[in-house]
Amino acid sequence: MAGPGEFELIQEYFLSQFSGSDPAAGVELGIGDDCALLIPPPGKMLATSVDTLVAGVHFPADADPYRIASRALRVNLSDLAAMNAEPLWFTLALTLPQSDAAWLDSFARGLVDTARQFNITLVGGDTTKGPLSITIQVTGATGQPLRRSGAGEGDLVYVSHSLGAAAAALPLILGETAGSSEQQQQADAAYYFPEPQFELVRQMGVFASAALDISDGLLADLGHICSASQLGAEIDLGQLPIAALAQAAGTERALQLAAAGGDDYQLCFTVPERHQAALAQLQLPITAIGKMTADNGVRCTYGGQPWLPQQTGYQHF
């Protein structure tokens, strides 16, 4: 039996879950018209970001659609968190090989559950036929944005929580290797349910000089801060907080996964020396791993010796 058509799909799976208007959320008019009508919060700047996830490239084509939806929205929300922006609205462009009611029901539930968790609402989008891909654009509001260009020489470089879990998870997610039930759960959480660091940035944002989220790998993404700030960085990989799932791969492989694996969606940020004492009092789940320098490029040491990565991060092309 054929699945729903475009307008039936929008009505049944998305419009019914998200209000067409919600003045409290700044939505004068949401899904169902040619454009959404949105009211920016007074005195705030809007921050917007867009990502496309393609089946077979960014997630397994046969993955659980609930998990696909969660991952797709969460990785976009991570960009808002990195800019110190609170989530407001998002749009969805969904390309499907066919209209599959069971797939759509699970995908919509994953999207709705994630949106409610992070207090963001769907205000529009598009559906079309073709190879499975998901494009989400998120919009948030910020009064004090964190940019990549704000780092200063001597600033300490921090990362949040631990790194390497998502890269270590990929062989388990793809079924290329087998792990314990605990490892499989860790892999599932790291890959499909990354946590945008909104709460962390609310606490440390006032002290940070630059920030971004770690999507392509720590070394590659830190390189973006260096380039934008016209500085370099020295990193001691012995200080790197490595996730348990990555540690199971052995020391050398774990270092590579944490330094260049990507998909962690943790924060990398810099903090001037004058803020170190105040930041330490907050006792946040962050680790200082190096400092910004006048020289260009990112240089790594491990055990006091230079360390050269096999690669610096994910390559999109």
C-alpha cells in the first residue's frame, strides 16, 4: 500500500506535532504557509546554521529512523551551543526514496522527542523524492556570541567531557566489529545521541574568548580557531580526556580517535589567563589541554615528544 503524499505527510507527521503558531516561542505563523513568520527576541542576534546528512555517508541507510532523526537535529543544535545561542526554531528538508508510513512515524517521533528536549520548534521545510538525505537548519538567539576569531596568545585551550567515543563507535554501529553489550550501548549513545553542550556554555561562556564544536576532529577544528584568530596552538595529548570506548582500542589508536576522529560534538574553547581562577571555581567537566601561541598551526606532544597524527580530521571531499 502506498504511503502518504507530500501534503498528507506534512499534515500527519509534522504539522500535527508542531503548532502552526506559538507567540510564546516567537512563531507568528509556522508550518503550512509559503513562509514562516518569526519574531526575534528583543535585543538579541539570531544565529543560524544548516547541515545535511546523507544516507551511507553520515549514517547507515538501514539505521533506526528514530535514531537518525535524533542525530540529525542534535548535530545541528551543537552549532548553536558552540556559539552561545539558545535554540528557537528549525526547518527540515527531507528527501525520501519512497513514502514509507512506518519509517516516517519513527522518524517523526525521534524528531519531536529531540525538539521537545531542547525546546526548539519546527516552523517549515520541504519533502521530495530521491536518495535519503536530511537537511536541517536551526536558528537560535544570542546576546554574547562566541566566535572562532576571539582567541588570544597565551589563552588556554579546553575541551569538554571526553573525546573519541563517536569515532570508536563507528565500527560497532556499522557492524564491522562486535563489542560487549555495554560497549554497544556506549556506541549507540555517542553516535546517535550526542549531547549539545548548552548547559556548559551557559556557565563558561562569559569566560571564553573563542569556541567551536568538535565535529570534524579536535585537531582540524582547533585549526579553525587558530586560522580565524591568526594564531597557533600547542597541545599536550597526555592531558586529553579520552572516552572509555576509545581507550579500549589501545593507547596509540585511542590518541588518534580522540585527536582526529570527529563526531564528538563536544566543545573546544579558549580562555584568557585572567579568567582561569573564576572558571576553576565552577568545577565544570572541562580539561585544559594546551595553549594558544604566536606561531601558526597546531603542534602536538605526547610524553614530552612531538606527536604527528595519521590525519587531522574528517575530510568532506
